[in-house]
Amino acid sequence: MSEIAQSSGFYRRRVGDVVVTALNDGAFNLPLGAMLGIEPDAASALLQEAFRPPAPRTSVNAFLVQGNGATVLIDTGAGNAMGPTLGHLQARLAAAGVTPGDVDAVLMTHLHVDHVGGLASTAGTAVFPKAELVIPQNEADFWLNEANAAAAPDDKKPSFAGAEAAVAPYRSRLRLFSGTDVAPGIQAYPLPGHTPGHTGYLVASGDAALLIWGDVLHFQDVQSRRPEVGMVFDTDPDEATRSRLRALDMAARDRLTVAGMHLHFPAFSHVAKRAESYALVPDAWSGTV
Ligand SMILES: [Zn+2]
């Protein structure tokens, strides 16, 4: 039987005076071997325990932040780069009543293709006609670098080319940042390791806060239980693990709500500390924001 589409694929949540909308770009499968530091059988057992399908499947999400007089998109999904199970961001935005021309700025957590793929059309034009593109300086230094691209092994070269092509139509309105103040009400929270400049964004308004943590977890049912488990795409798996532990620990300790590009949609969650691991507690659905 062919797949039947779900209704909307967007979900709003309030953070103080700001509205954050999760936008589901789709989902894709990876082999069990994409996880580092765990035997496939053990990963499989954790997925089964969480009632997940045997083939590891992960959501791809982006987040729209509306408040403080601006509409800011964080990441853009995969666009046309990874096949038909992904690339639904534009339809989600439209369903949420937002046009690409409404987006004032696009912030990137990092430059992997499932995050930058939605920036440019197949013709190479900017999908977001007036948005400033905002990238962590150290992330740009790594990926938008001819010497690094030339030195990369063959299987990594497409990642460099993809990042370059996605950024190209925004060259005249590109902002590279270091430090924490990125946009009104949005602070950068560096979480290096998955990529050199991988960065989360902390959205704060009044007493409320939300950490949009990028790719801290790819397979939440495995990595929350075994936070030392990394991904073959991590540029520095040990550093990625340290960042993952820091983010999980802070979220649990401060009861900080998190949102993730690869958490199960709608991807807003709480984090609880267990004896040797963590548990993700999904935010309950709310009909109004
Ligand atoms: Zn990703």
C-alpha cells in the first residue's frame, strides 16, 4: 500500500512572547552501522525497546522563530538533495502561512546537506529572496574552504560541494559570526564535534527558554540511553560526545526545553537524568499557543 500523507507537518510552540514553529522536512533511514561505539545488535535492541522500526529512521526538522519583530528560520532541510522522502519544508511553511519572502534571516546550525539543502533551488537561485544567511564563522571556515574540499576523501567531497552550492546565491547577504549574540532574543550555543562549528541556538523570552540543539541526537532512542554513541558523519566523534553530554546535562539540570533537527516530530522535548543515562520526555501536544 502506498504511503498516505500526514495532515500538516508543522507545529507551533510558545516561548514567552516568541512563537517557534517546528517544520518537518521529512524523514530518512540510515543503516545501523551509521552509529559509532555500539554493536548493531545493541542498537537494534534499544530501538525495539522504544517501539521504533528496525531500520533506524530519523526525522529532519527545521524551526521558524517569530518574535522580536523578525521571522527567523533555523536550518532548511534537505531540499532536493536527498530524494523524495525529504524536501517538504516549503510545503510546511506554506501550510503555516509563511512565504519564503517573509523570512528575514536563515540561521544555520551547521552546513550538512540535510540542513542546507533547502537554501537554493535546483537552478541555483536563493529560495529565500531577501533573507540574510547567518553561519558560525568556524563552520564556514571548514566547509567553504577550497583547500579543505580538495584534501577531503572522495566520499566527503560532495558535502563540501553541497555546502558551497547552497551558500552561493547568498554571498551578497552572508553574515559569519563568532560570539553569542546572533539575533534579537537568539543566542548561539556552540556544540562542536558533529562538525567543527556545529551550533545550537537558545531562544529566550521573559522567563521562558528553548534550546534548539541541532544534531546533538540523531537517534534519540539509542543515544539518550547511550550518550557516547556517535555518528559516522561526526568530524570529531569524541568532541561530539562531550557536546552531547553537556547539552543533555544542562537541559536536565535546568529543566530547559529542547528542540532538535532529528528528534521525533514535532521535536520539542524535555530531558530527564537517569542513573547512567537520560530520558527524553516529549512535550505534550497543545491546541493553542
Ligand atoms: Zn543532520
